[in-house]
Amino acid sequence: MSKWIEIEVFVFPQDAYMAKSYLESEGIEVFLQDEVSSRVLNINGGVKLMVPEDRIHQAIELLEKGGFKR
């Protein structure tokens, strides 16, 4: 079982959902951490986009290509 690694943090949940959908459309599993606390509690930590450790490089490359990476 792969370890989940944070590869990006989004201030706005909708941006995290768009990046998640983009990566999933490319076959990469994605987990959004702190999405509920960010939306409901308005906590400024952001929504963390997590991917399996063995897919980090591919996911980062795709996020950069898609314009999601800072």
C-alpha cells in the first residue's frame, strides 16, 4: 500500500477539486485532505492535494502542464 504525499495546497477548495478531477482523468488517485475544515470552518491552511507516493513525479508533471502548480 502506497503512502500518500502532499504535492500541492490550494487556498480555494474549487481549485483543489479541479486539479483532483484533472489528475483522476489521467488515472491518478487523489485524496483531498482538510477539504471539509477549509470549506466549513474557513480555516486558512488550505486544501491539501495528496497522491500515492509512487505517482508523485507524474502528478507534479501533469499539474504543471495543466497550469495548477505554482
